[in-house]
Amino acid sequence: MIAHDVHLRIGSLLFEGVDQIDLTGPFEVLSRIPNSTYRIYAKTMEPVRDLKGLRLTPDATLAEAPPLDVLHVPGGFGQEALMEDAEVLGWIRQQAAGACRIFSVCTGALLCGAAGLLKGRRATTHWASLHLLPYFGATPVNERVVIDGSFVFAAGVTAGIDGAL
């Protein structure tokens, strides 16, 4: 349980080719949590485009992010380019180590897997990528939202809103 007098730091990863609903759906929930600050972090301050061309701008770089209480890792086809990105995977690992909740949406679960965070966990992701979870040591669960300890996994698209709730 989180005390009401604690100020929560919530942060989302932003990258080129993100599926904006995986980012903005949970944003609609997470940004309304009382006594919290919600920020979007990316490798650089340059705007990126989601998979359909929507321009999105980070609030700060990964290096500028404070330790987060809630880490949100969205998905989208751009995730594929980050699967071996040492800076991004290291940031996810570092933030997850101190966070009280790690929340992935869609193929964001695969980024968590590439960061080594899925071993021995029950998890879900977009249905078309569910078969990939065992490669990261996870047990795939075909549900909209799966909770395993401090991890919350949402299957994708509007399931991200469910997971944020």
C-alpha cells in the first residue's frame, strides 16, 4: 500500500514507432493520480513519431529521469529497434530495480524481457507476440491484464487503460 503523503514519480518510455495508444491510454489514468508527477522520457529531447506519424515530445531524457516509483513501458513496432539498445535496456533495468510498479503495455513486455526482467514471471503482451515471451523466461498468459508481484502487464491497445486502472 502506498501512503497518501508520498509524492509518486511516474515515468513512461518514449521511442520512435511507439503505438501512441499504449502511451496515451495509460497516461489518461496515471496522470490523474493525486500527489504524483507524470513525465515522459526518451533517449533525446527530439520529437518522435508514433507508428502512424503522430509527433510526440519527451519531457526529459533518460539520463535526466529521477528514480521512478512507477515505470511505464509502452509497445509498438519501434520496440524492435530497441531490443539490443544498451542505453534503453539499462535504463529500464535501473528504473525497475527501484520502482514499486513496472507496467508494460503490448510489446513493451518484450523490452522488459530484453532487459532481463521477465525470468520466472507470468506475463502477457500483444496476441501476435505472446509466443515470444518464453524466450525471455516468462510464462505467457493470454489475458488482457496480468499482475505478477510488482509487475503489471497489459496485452495491448486499450488493455493499457485497464492495466493502468
